Amino acid sequence: MEPRDAKAKLLPTPFYTSFIGQARVGDLHDPDPAKRAGAWATWAVEQTTEVIGFSDRSYAALLLPGKFYDPKGTGPQVRPHLEIPGRVLTQAHPDFPHRLAQMGNGLLFPWWVMSEVTATRRALFNVASGETGSAFKALNEHHDSIRAAVASLNQVAAPGWEQFQSLLVSSPDGLSGDATGDFNAEEVAQFFPGGKILHLSVQYDVKLREKNGSWASRRVGVWQISGVAPNGDRFSFGVLTPRLTANSLFSDDLFDIRREAAGALLVRGLLLKRLIDRHLGGSRVSVGRASRPEAKPTSFLRSIPAKAGAKLPEASLEAAIHFIQTYPDPDAAFDAIDEWARRSGAVVTVLRDGFAAAHRRAQRFLRRAEEIERDDVDVLLPLAWDDKNRVVRLTFVRGEE
């Protein structure tokens, strides 16, 4: 169906007529809540279409601006979209533009996988439809304070993010337990006292958690914020959080905290604080309180002698990750090994060119949150012949170890 024909069919429904009057051409990232919601209402109308699915079934949908991530060319041959359930079209939802606005900039993510799209649809439409005005009002009134808290958490997390990158790759669950765990009302209230009266809690999409498993932390997060309005209504609304990569959290313009919605920032703040508390020594940051970054520990190269009759020692994946994060330049990394060899009277079994190639490959894998190949780990932290005529393996040790 042509887009114009689809709109002609769908815009007269109770769903669209309940919010189309709010639509205004504007900035989807506008700090003014009404203008932001008006821009998202316009976006919803512009992205309205009708899709022909399996068994020639047609349904209403909102087109997403991104594409499916499909490097092998075997994925869906359609554009990512959010199916609008038929029951939704028959009901008035005047708060829908505000729901879109609070869901955040993740809706504009350029690369999707199918499980994220279906989870986003659930988060947007499978909700408790009680009165949301009080929650949106509280979030918008504290938007600046929530943003300041996330900025403080970024200052704490960014210098030590290499540790999280290491855990994403090397921990058995890829940090998915930390990255997808729910937040109860007490945890939310401690971080966001301004919302305490609403008994807010935050839940990660259960099916997405099960589907993505250990990869959940490396993809867009899909959550619902739930609570109880002053009139006793139970409500919920969805939000999206960025991937747990340095680029998405600290560099990507799409997820710039100055342009992000209050609801999405609240969940991002809760998530960052949990990671900092569990892996970076903790932080007292909450909405209205700041914290200072912790000092990073020192680290050093150390040799492990081979033992008679035993397998050659191997450096751990964590040691290799920490080594290339400490020495992101391959020449500087090789110079560190060369300096260790000269100081200890050892001879290493790797040349600069081969080392640099392994270093570059490992960095590429790490940026993608993929596991570094064992062959490259063995080059980055190579075997050596020490001054006691022994075969030894280099490893890289954190100062506190």
C-alpha cells in the first residue's frame, strides 16, 4: 500500500486521532518536553505505513530509520518496523507522543537485529496504560539533574571503561547479569529521590534477555519503567539504552546525554551506577549528588616459567586485553616488552611487525566487543628465553593483583 493510502486508512482511527493534534514540526531532541513530544508525534505520523507480512497479512506499523545488521546477507529483507497491535488502533492514547519521547534516541539507532525490534515493540505497546502524566512530569522537571548525574557517572566510568570492555569479552555471561538485571523501587528511589512517590521500578525485557544471552550487554537495551500514579493507576512505559561500548556511551552523537530523554537517561544512570558499584569501587552519585573518579591502578609485565612435564603457560585473555588497553599504540606496547626484556636479560620470541599486526587485530576485536583470538594473545604476551635459561611466558598484571 502506498504511504499516502496507508495514512488515509489509519489516521482516522481512535489511536491516531487522540494525539495527531499534538504533532508539530520540530527537533526530536528538543529540551522542552512539549516541543519534543510534538516532534515525536510528527515522526509517528510520518513513519506510519502498512506492511504485508507472512500469509499476506497486512498490519499497521511505524517504520524505523535504521536497517537490519546483516553482514552475511541472510537476514530479513524488510526495513525494521514496529507493528502496531490492532487493539491499540481502536483505543485513544493521547500520551503516545510522550511515550515515544521518553523512550529516547535509541529509536533512531542505525543498525537493528530482529530480537531488538520485537522487544522495542513490546516495550512501546505492551504496557500498563494508566495515567503517565505524573511520571513524565517528574522526569521532565528533574531532567537537568538526571543529566548531571549521568555526566558525573560518565566521568567516573570513562577512565576505567577498559575494565568493562575486558569483562564484556572475558566474563562467562558477558556481563549480561549486570547489564540486564532489573532495578526494584528501593534502588530507583535511592538514585532518583524525586520519583520516590511514584514507586518506580525498571525491568529489562525478559524475552530479549533470554534471546540474546551473553550478548545482551553488547546490544541496545530494552526496558520498561513501571510505577503507581497518585490516583492509584499502575503505568509503564518503555525506554532504550545504548550498547555498553565506549563509543555508544561516551562518543556517539545519537546518545549524547545533552540530547537524550529524561526517562532513557534515568535507566542509563541506574545501569552505569550498578556497573561502577560492582566493578570500579563504587560511587555515591545520585540525582543531585556528584562523585569523583577513582584513581586507576598501575600494572606491569611479569614472566611465568614453564614447568617440566606441564603444558606451556598461557597468558589470560584478561591480561591481553588490559595490556593493549594500557598500551593502545602497538609501537609503545612492543617497546614496553622490549624494555622488560632488556631489563631482565631475556630474549622474546616475537618481532615488531608481527606483534603490531596482532595488536591491531586485537584492538579491532575489542572495539567490537568480540573475543580476541588465542593466537593473537600468544603474540601479544609471547614466550621468552630468560637469563636463567628457562622458557617463560609473559603476562600483564594489574597493580592490585
